[in-house]
Amino acid sequence: MTDVPPSFAFLPGAADSPVILHVPHSSREIPAAVRSGIVLDDTGLERELDHITDAHTAELAEAAAHAAGLTPWRFVNRLSRLVVDPERFPDEREEMLAVGMGAVYTRTTHKEVLRPDGYDAGPLIERYFRPYAEAMTEAVAGRLAATGRAVIIDVHSYPRAPLPYELHGAGPRPAVCLGTDPFHTPSGLLDAAREAFAPCGETGLDSPFAGTYVPLEFYGKRAEVTALMVEIRRDTYMSEPGGPAGPGLSRLASALGALVDAVTR
């Protein structure tokens, strides 16, 4: 497929940095061969991308990397999460299957049909999901080998108002939601995040989105791999849905850079 850009990019940081900024949902790119399996018309697809894409988060991570004293590594998904969502379980463990949003989505944010019933997700899992998971596993292993630890900071955004697909949309929606894992998110990492993002508004915990991403090879097994999900409410830095970034983006980049510095020390 000649129209397929690289599925992901692993952008090097300082050799002695343990930090990986993971940006899984920033792209709107969908290869033509994948687009053909989506039933939405072009207008409907653009509208869905406005809602589902964590717009400008790759730029946010890039600016934070430049702001940090010791440059972190960055792992960036180059394709839309409508191709595959690399942070979902690819099997029945995934709770978002209940709304048609497992590793390969079959429903939209508004619970409309995205792919037809009976769609075979297998080829997309093999072509995109597994290589991504393997590369992220290797990235974390590389930081462990080089520094003795790895710190994954997952960079996301979410809308001001809940979308119909959200399973836990009734709770608080702070300016910055910090998603945690009981094994991989130590209190020091959480405290550093709260301090770093204090200038950006209220921070909350695990609402409306909870958990964080750790490759399965390390999940629940390697305490040297720590992780935090940073979910930023979109109205704090951009026009919703899918609009341009505003001045809030630079403030958030400074905060994320400060978090990188805090956990690098």
C-alpha cells in the first residue's frame, strides 16, 4: 500500500533519560485500504475524527520535549485510532467492546455504525496493532537497559462534555485528569504531576478516564516501569471539536516539560 505512512515513530531522546512520552491518539491519518472498510461518508468521517482524535497532543509532546532539561523519548502513533487503537486489549478483556470500541472500532463516539457487523478485525490487528505493541515493548526495554527504569507518560485529551460512547462519563471532568495504575503509578509520580500541572487548572484522578498504558510484557511484573496517563480537557487549549490550538497549549507544554524534569531527577 503506497499511501501508508509509517504506523508509528520512536523519536530518540537523551541516552540517559528514562522517560517515554507516548502519544497514541493524535493523528487523523487513515490509509485508503483501511478507509474502504469504514461505512461513514467523507463528511461523517471528518466529523467523527473531530470527536475521537486527541488533537494537537503530538505537538504538545514535542514542545514539552524541547522544554525539558533532559530530552525525553517520544513514541507517536502516526495513524488514527480508527485504524487500530493501540491502547485497547485485542480480546475479550477490553471493556470498551461493550460499545464497539475494542482494538478495532465498529461503532462511533455517538454509537453509530463505523464498520459493518461481522467485520474481520484480524488483518488490522496483524498489520498495525501487533507491530505497534512490539515496538513499544522494545522501547520500554531499551530505557530499562539504559537507565534501570522506564517512565511512560501517556498524553491524551478529552472533550469538555461527555460523548455517548463514554462508559464513565458521569463523573468529574477536571482541566487535567491523571489516570493511574495501582502497581505502576507510585505516589511520587502522581505528586510530581499534580505539582507540574497546578498552573493549568484543577487536576483530578481517574475521572472521566482511568488507568494507564504499560506493555503487557511488563504489566504487573516490573515495578521499575512506572506510568501515568495525562488526559487534558480540550477546551483548555483548543477549539472543540477538532479546531485549532490556542494559547493554552504552550502553558500545558511547559507543565508537561516540568513533569518530565521532575521524574528524570
